[in-house]
Amino acid sequence: MITVVTLAHNKLDVTKRCLTSWLLTTGVVWEAVIVDNGSSDGTSEWLEDYCSEAARRGIEVRVIRNRRNAGCSTARNQALAAANGRYVAFVDNDVELRSTGWLARLRQVLETDPACAMVGCKLVYPFEPYDIQCAGVGISRNGRVQFRGRGEARETPEFNEPREVQCLISACCLARTDEVRAVKGFDTAFNPVQFEDFDLCYRLKESGGTLRYEPAIEMYHFESSTTQGTPDLVNAEIVIRHGLLFKERWQHRFAEENGPEDSETRWRQIPTRPLIEIGELPVI
């Protein structure tokens, strides 16, 4: 059994298409625990219908309802406590299925490599030519973040080889439930959002695990849809504050890792498309 954990805070149009796509998942028995983090746009009501549709397909979906936005770390920890699966997948509500066998393949990586504590997939943009959004994460010696492959073609050989990586984003990743619980899940110091996933990655590494990138699985990512335009989030300010906290905690590790040079971490601006312009996406 695999438990898929996701959070929702408004953004109903994105949530609808992404969560509906997950019902096409093949090859595994899975459940979902969804935390509605104080939505006020009809998300709560729609999730009731989603639970019913999933149940008709033999998939149990449980919804935890918070009266306000409790923050990403707090909400994910609520879902983690409720998970029944041996494995737990953290998936953002702006990630749409592209590979139907995603959970089966990610689980296979963990089963094949006992040292692997977490595995992530190739995230691609939801518009042609479906270039890479993130192929694992690099951290420079000075703590600068690199989304590997950002804006590069899906077929680029460098990003089509499974490999160990320094870090993963939690938009779509899989870990063993007991190992995430053993390191106490996500640190609430990173509420409401940003860097909580990197911090978890480094705590899993501190406990002896490795992190792996699996390019055979591709998922569409509507980049930043979960945070952009949210009135109570000043995203730039949060990124700076939490980035400094992450650096303070973990520079002793990434300063000794063979990460990218600072010059390789420059954020590449990618023109995106409004949701209304994105039609049905191919599934493989």
C-alpha cells in the first residue's frame, strides 16, 4: 500500500484536473490523504465528490479539513500521521499525471536500493514541447539552489540517467513512511512553505539515506500554482528567510558535497501558459 499525501488551499481549477488525473494510476494499491488547508473557493465541496468517485474505483481517499491554512509542514505531518501505507508519496496539487505507472516505478527504486531514502521523478512543463521543470536539485557550496535541467529538452541525455542527487523537491517524491516518521516529518519552522522539503531531504541523508532521481517517470508540474497569488504569502520574503535557515542548518554538509558552482544556479525564467490555454495532456 502507498499513501499519496497532498494539500489544497484554494486553486480549485488546478486541483480538479490534477487530482482527477491521479485516478489513472496503474500497478499499485494506493490511498490518498488530502489536507484541505482552509480553502474558501469550493475546494471542500469538490473533494467530497472526488472521494466518491475514487471509492467507485476502489481507492480510499480521506480528507483532513483545517479551518485555516495551517502551513505546509503542519498539514503534511497531519497527513503523515494518518497514512496507512508502507510508502508515502508527497505530491503537490499542481502535479498532473503523465506516467500512469509512476507509483509502481518509484516504489521499485526504493525496493531495489535499500539505502535510498527518497526518490523523485522528472517534472516537466504542461505545454509542448514538455521541457524539463526539475530533474532533481543541486545545492552549491554556498547554499544556492539549482533545479537540474530547468528549461532543457526532455530528451537531454544528462537528465535521462537515473542518479543520486543532493536534494529533491516535494512536488512529487516517494519515501518509506516509517523513515519519514523517524526523522519527525517536516519541520514546522519552515511554515507556511519553502525549504521544508530540502530540510527533510538533508535529515534523511543525515540518518544515512541517499536520494535518487528517476527519469523514467515524468509528471506535469504547473509551476508555483500552489503559492502564486495567495494573498497571505509574501513568497520572496519567505524564500529569503527560510533559505537562510536552511543554509544555517546544513551548510556543514553541502559545503563538503560536490554540488554545482554558484554560476550554474542562476534561475532560468521560463515563459508559462495560463491554465485556460492548456488542454488535455498526453498520458504515457
